[in-house]
Amino acid sequence: MGQLTAGIAHEIKNPLNFVNNFASLSSELVDELQEDKVDAYGEKAMREIKKQYAVLDEKVLRKVISKIPRGALNKKKD
């Protein structure tokens, strides 16, 4: 009976379940924060990629237009 009482008293003084639950909750919160951070980086990367594609599209378009003979642009179809 003394050992049982000592065991119960030990559990009351050292609430392992509280510690485990707190650690689990903290881990979940860290995971959520990491996901938010990753999402923010992903969105930033997509904006940068879109900017780079816009620059590339402009360069390609200018190159294509520069190869069209000037007279072809000025002629009107009847």
C-alpha cells in the first residue's frame, strides 16, 4: 500500500501526461507554422517566376518582331 501511495504521489508531483500533451500540442503548432512559412516562400517564388517569364516573353517577342521585315508590317491588305 505504501508503494502504491508513493507512486500516486509521484504522478501528482510530476504530471507526465501534461508534459506529453503539451509537447504534442507544441509539435503540432510548430508544424502549422512551418507550413505557413513554406506557403509564404512558395508564393514569393511564384511571383518571382512570373516576373521572369514576363521578361523572357518580352525578349522573345522583341526577337520575333525584329525578324519581321519592316515592309511587311507597313503593307495593307486590300
